[in-house]
Amino acid sequence: MASRPARVSRRSAVEPFHVMEVLKAAAERQRTHGDVLMLCAGQPSTPAPAPAVEAAVRAATSQVLGYTESTGILPLRQAVAEHHRELSGIDVDPDEVLVFPGSSGASPPSSSPRSTSATRS
């Protein structure tokens, strides 16, 4: 029986996970500016910040919970756009703001034209 050429998995085209570089940059920003609230990665040995716990309790007891828009809820996207407008004078359309729960969710799927495709036989 003739052997078939090996096929390269499309997973090999996925870029590496860069969370450690992001955490390093966030830690440096916290050290130099003191204005970082670390929400980008879990901290299993420390409790959640009190304001986050209080907000979660308020939401869980007073709101109908469910899935949000995949690009982030409109009030948050509007606040981000307003922040950029106030901070730097950049007029940002809230419809062009995307909010994700982490870098993995923001990664394009492997079938995206922007992603690198693996060699296939």
C-alpha cells in the first residue's frame, strides 16, 4: 500500500498566544502609572477586586442575564469611544469599537483571509 503524504494541520498556522507579553506590559504600566486594573488573565491566588465582586452581585440580583453582543455591549463601546474623544481628540464611532473578554476571542478564525494558511496537500 502506498503511503500518503503527511498533511500539515491548520492549527500549525495559528499565531502563538501572547498573553505573557501583555501581562508584562500591563505590570510595567501599573508600576509606572498605577492605573491598571488587571482583567486580562486569571489570578487564582488572589480574590477578585471588591468593585468587581460588588458589580457582579448587583448584576446577578437585579438584571436579566444572558449573552451579550459578540462585539461588546453598546454602552461600553460608547464609553470607550468617548474616552478616546476626551483623551486624545480622536473621534471614534462606537460601531467601530470591539470589546472582547480576552485576546483569544478577538483572534480571527483560521478560515479568515487575514490568517496565515498552512500548506495543504
